[in-house]
Amino acid sequence: MTTKLDQLAPEWIRTLAPYPPGKPIEELEREYGISDSIKLASNENPLGPSPRALAAIQEALSQLHRYPDGSCYYLKRALARKLGVSPDAIVFGNGSNELIELAVRTFLRQGDEAVMADQAFVIYRLVVQAQGGRARVVPLRHYTHNLEAIADAITPATRMVFLANPNNPTGTIFFRDQWEEFLARVPEDVVVVMDEAYFEYVDDPRYPDSLSSHAPTRALLTLRTFSKIYGLAGLRIGYGVAPPVLVDLMDRVRAPFNVSSLAQAAAIAALEDDEHVERTRRVNREGMEFLRHEFERLGLEYVPSWANFILVRVGNGARVYEALLRRGVIVRPMGVYGFPEHVRISVGTRAENERCIGALEQVLRAGGLRATAF
């Protein structure tokens, strides 16, 4: 039966396609009746959270009847010291996803334009549409942001530009000289959102530090997260760095108590655990080398990645994804990003990586899929 209830929302809401999250392990095992599955789909830290973060969570449990600190006072100051910025330049969110939404709600009016890469984090486009804005998408060039074309796409109606460095789902980066040339072309009052969720994994001297590009008159918002290298994805906490005037405007839109007390306690402790971060980097570096070597052995094309995941061409991405599920391995199909022949594989532990490659090799052979010549 049809009703008029669906007409209560504006057209740009009714036509939204919901974001498809990675399949949880519990759901896979319930659906397929299997156990001992591994998840390499959501770019999580395979080592888990810092032991210091776990201890801080345990200590904070007795205060769960209290509302969290709405200003994140202690976390804000600890992070400001680590980054070398003013506490007034930091805003926290329920993951960097909420900060993307806060930025759009704060700075984008209905009918305004936002420019972004076509095959970048799909949330940018969804949030812009949900606000009644218009997304101007620019194709990638060699799986990488084409900053020159993105700058060309800016019009008088453009209010925001979204960049991801490294880019999700390709894992590619653009370099410092490209970034500086791009900034020189962008009007200072166009909000540039630099999404650096994976920046801690980058080990390349050409990688631009966007924090060094901040200036009082430049509308630049750098987004980072505790979900990836710090292993706190389940607590949902991310942060943004911007001129204090922009932070003040976003704080007016931000809901009170948007970051839980457990997330704040864990993040403060995680910031102090350099050993856990370095161990994670090492595991990621070794895992990435292993996966590249195995893809070459199997004759599979892959996109060189600077993050903690890798995009690999397997032929029929949806079919390979489903076949891997039946073997207890969760990866991410890439059809929604316009890569129907690819899957994205997060770097896991050595044992997880070996199991993934073993299952992938079985699937390719069983399905009669020809590996693309490398």
C-alpha cells in the first residue's frame, strides 16, 4: 500500500542511496553457519586498541552514569600539544564521519556546490545531497586525485572541496608540490576539507602535511581519526583542525556530548602509546609487502597503496566477494565505487593475510577466473 508519508522528505533525501557498511563477522557467521571468520573489509587495526586505551576504558567504567565532558577539555589539550596547534583549533566528532556532516551542515546551503573526486569516500557525496547541495565530481587520474581538474571544477557556486589523502578506496596519495599548486588556485573562502584518516600509515617524504598549510584566513579543515591506526573504531571518535573561527561555527551545530566519556579516556591514553602505533605501522608495512608479492605471483593487478588497504583487480568483484564469504573471509566489493572488477582488502595480521590469499587463490581457480597479467 502506498501512502503520502514518503513525500514528507524532500526529493534529495528520497533519492539518497544508503551507505553500505562492511559486513560484520557476526552477521556472516549467522548467515552462512560458519565460524572462525576474518574481516579484512573495513580498514581496521588488526592488532586492536592500545593496551593503555583498554586500561583507561576500564578505569572510566565506574563513571558511566555521568554525562561526558562536552568540550573534551583534557583530550583537546593533549592533542593540541601533540599536534602543535591551539586547543581552539580542534573540534571532535563521533568519528570523522560526523565531522564531515558537521562541516556540510555548517558551511553548505541548499543549492550550493561541493567538488570532490568521483571515486573517493562515498560519504562526501551522500552528505552533500542530504543537505540539498550539489556534488560536482571529477574523475580520478591513474586512481589518484586530479587536483588540477578539481581546481578547474570550482565555480562561483562552490562552497566546499573534499579531498582524501590517502584516498579511500584506492590508497593513493597526491604530493606536496601538487597540493601547494592546488591551494594557490583555490579561493581562501572555499572550505577545503582534507580527509587524512590514514595519514599515519604514509611513509613518503613527498606527502604533504596539511597542518603546515593552515592560516587564519584560509578555510582549511583537516580531518583525522582514532579509528584506524589507534584501533578505536568501535568508540567512534575523530577530530578536525581548522582556524578557530571555523571551529566555533561548527561547534554551534555540533550536538552536546557527541563524544562519549569512554572514547575520550581511550583517546587520551592512545595518544601516549607510541609503541603501539609503531608496532601497527610495522605490521602494516610487512603485510602490504606480502600482499603485493602474492598478487604479483597470482598475476593480479593492484593499485599501489600508501594506506592500510589495497585495491586489487580480480575479474568479477561481486562474485569473488561472495565466494570469499563462504570461506569465512570478508573483503569489500567495490561496485559502489565504480570498480566492479576490484575488491578492497585491508591489511591484517600475517595469519589473516595468508588465509586471505589462500582463499582468494582457491576462488580464482574454482571460478575459472583468469588473473589479469601483471
